[in-house]
Amino acid sequence: KDFSHYIELQGRVDAENVSFITPRGGPGQVRAIYVKQGDYVKKGQLLLRLDDAVIQQNVVAARQGLESIKTQLSYAKNIYQRQKNLWDQSIGTEVQLLTAKNNVATLENQLQASQENVKTIQEQSNLSRVYSDVSGVADMVTVKLGETFGAAGAGVIKIVNNSQLKVVSNILENYLGSVKKGSPVIVQMPDVNKTINVAVSFVGA
């Protein structure tokens, strides 16, 4: 019968889906940590909270500015309505009416711009919260309170989704011509007393 020649290689099991968490808004000082190594986390789960004191002050200031414009707009609308009532009674000038109307339009534009500004600053505030972009196990959590997260050389959070696994191995050069995509492989894992028959799915260039 046909003789099957196998070569024995050492390999490692890797996850297909590995995510190194990074802050969306750039590096920041860690104020709270909600995950520890070995925890199972879900996609979208809050992992860290970064310092956002300055941004929160900006949010308060922007909201106060928004309320001020709303008050001015309400007053301007009242003045315009009064001018319009007088104009309808042939009292006052057209210039006064147009000025009051323009004041209302200007403040309405300012209000819209201020509302967008509040939304933008609020979104910046949300960037201080770091969420997981995948479901899996927190394989590595080396972040500490007070340090800067997201900077080079700082602590990391590594999330591993082990629902899809792969076995990776390096092949000696003299066997490269013999091993191709589809070649049969016997994966033996003595630590868990398991043997799996699979085929090569990818060969590096």
C-alpha cells in the first residue's frame, strides 16, 4: 500500500481573533480599571476609564453657553413679536422690524452651532471610556492606575477570542516543496490527551 511519510514539528496554538485594546481618543491617564487578567469580557464592555476632568469642565462651559444663547433667543423673539405687532398697527419703522428679525435668525444659527459644539465635546468625553471591541478572555492586563494608557511602552490589554484556533509551525527549508495547502496533518496535544486530523490551510510565501 502507499507509504505516508510524516515529519514531526513543534507548533503552537494561536487564536484567530486577538485584539490589543487602544483608546480611541489617544493616550490618557488611567483613573479606573474594570477588568483583570483571566476575565471573560463581552464586545462593548467597559474596560477602563481615563482622566476626563478637563473635558468635563468643557462640557459644563459649553452647556452654560448653550443656555445663555437660549435665553437671548427667547428675548429676541419677544422683541421681534412686539415690533411686528407695532408694525401691523403702522407704528415704528421697517428697519426696526428687520433688525429684530435678523437678531432672531442670528441667535438661532448660534444656538444650532452651540448645540453641535456640545455634542462634539460630549463625544470627546465618551472617548475617555475604553471598551472592548471583541468578546473573549482578557489574556493580558498590565495596566496600572495612574499610568498613561495608550502610550508606547505602557501597559496593555490583550483580548483573545478562542472560538477559532489555529496551529502554527515553522518548516525546515528542505521540506518546503513537500508541504502544500491541503497536506494532511496530525495534531497531537499530549497535555490535553487530544489528537486531531486536519489539513494545512495556509503556507506562508
